[in-house]
Amino acid sequence: MKSVYPALLFSAMCAVAQAQDGNSASSIDISAGQQIASIRGNAGIAQLEDDKIELLQRVVYVNGVSYGAVPANCEIKFIVANGKKTLYVNGKPRTQPTKPNAQM
């Protein structure tokens, strides 16, 4: 049993998921070559190493930066594979919204 403890501790330190309400679920999947944080529902938080993914009041955030509004009861996935990080909302890649140019 002692040999299992370090592996569980390492997994807990690398990935933490937390559902925020009864209608939501968060999960972390770590396999060879990729890590996936998922949030389903209306709200949730997932921590994948140094990246924090949040779904709050129908807006998705990565490390405190808004990636825009999302539909109610959506599925958020944050995938880290081969050094690349990609955010998906309902299966479609999502990039950070561009800010309109300020008028001079």
C-alpha cells in the first residue's frame, strides 16, 4: 500500500478538479502524452498543473483571462498535449477574444 501513496499524492498535486454546483461536473484525465481538464454544466473549476480553468456565470476563464461567454450547460475541455494548450467549448476550439482597437 505504501507504494501507491506517492503516485496518488503526485496525481493530486498535478491535477485538481472541483464542481461548483449540483448540476456541474469537473474531471481531470492524465494519460501518456496529454492531460485533459473537463467541466460540464453551469460552473466549475479545474486546475491542471499551472493552469486554472474556471466556468463562472457562463464565462470561461483560463488563468484569470476571459475567453468569452458560453452557452448554458456546456462542455469545456482544456487539453495539454505536446507542449500545446487548447481550450474547447462544446467541441470547438476557443481563443481569447481580441480587444477592439482603442480610438486615437
